[in-house]
Amino acid sequence: MLPSVIDAVAALREMWTPPFRAVAAKILGLTLALVVMAAAAAHAWLSGLVTIPSPWLGMVVTILEGLGLAVAGIFLVAPMSALVAGFFIDDLAGLVERDIDPARAPGRALPIGSALWLSVRFALLSLAVMIVALALLLVPGINALAFLGANAYLSGRQYFEFAALRFRSPEETRAMRNAHAGTIFAAGLWIALFLSVPILNLLTPLFATALMVRVHKRLALRQILRPR
């Protein structure tokens, strides 16, 4: 557990460096634009469904709609930010790799098609998880655990793949992920906790990438040093 704490602290520090801040501005701008467009589309759809007979009732419906969209927005941040991050994930990973080991060449960038497919797949999986978590909001004791557990698994797996595929084939990445599932899940818990903080969770791709690049490097070194 201690290595994941060290990696998480290092990832948090790196998030506020100038190169990361530049990428953060792009991710934030695009993610917020997607959230606003989704909210506008939802508002237009709901307005077409309901006819308000009085101004007073209209005000109540507007307040409830706003609260509903706010809650939905919190749950949609993960899939939307993951989708946007697909355009910048290799830039972020390269920054972390050079920071960790400046003497070693950084990994190879994923083909744009592969990076976007990974992002779309993760976004769809995250959306499904968020829908289930939203349905469990009224179940005390289960909702928070379900949210953290599902996001720890999904986020840990996804961002580890992003980091590992820069150095390994899909088959090698899968084998490494399976061999160190517990370590990756523990690191994924930090991502899930980060994701649970409103507003800050918009920066999840930055934190997750900085964390999982370090986790992959640590596991790769462990494999090299392991007695045969």
C-alpha cells in the first residue's frame, strides 16, 4: 500500500507543474463544453415532455430540473473527461516518463485510433457504472462502496493500459495487468477517491495518468529485478 501512497502524492504534485497546467486547461475547456451541451440537450428534451400549467409550478419544476441536472453532471464527469483525455493522454504520459527517468527514451505514442477507442470504451463503461451508481443513491451503505469499487476497478484498469501500451503489446499489457491486479486496484482506489470530489474530478485524467505511469514503471522494474 505504501508505494501507491508515494505514487499518489507524486502524481498530485506533478498535476500543478506548468506543462500539466497547460494540458489541464484544454481538458477542462473541452469537458465543460461537453457538460454544458449535454445539459442544454437534456433541458430541451425535458421541456418538450412537460407542459407547465402555472408559473408557480414552473418554478418548482425548474428548481427540480436544475438539481437533477447537477447530480447527473457529477456522474457524467468521469466518462466525459475520459473521452476528452484520449486526445492528450500520450502527451501527459510522456511528461511523466521524462520526469521520472530523463535519461530513458519515453514510450511510443499510441496510434490515434487506438487511443480514441480506449477512451470511447472507457467512457461507455464509466457511463454504465455511473447509471448503476445513480440508481443506488437511495440504498444506504451500498452506494458509496459501489461507486468507489467500480471506479477503482475501471479507472485502474483503463489508465494502467494507457501507460503500459506505450511500452508493451496488448497481450503483454493484459498479462501484466492480470499478474498485478491487486496493486492496480489499490492505485485505482486513489483515482476513485479523486473522482468523488466535485469540481476537482474534472482533472481526473491528469491525476490518473501521472499515477498509473508511475505504477507501471514500478511494476516493470520489479519484473526486471525479480529472480528467475
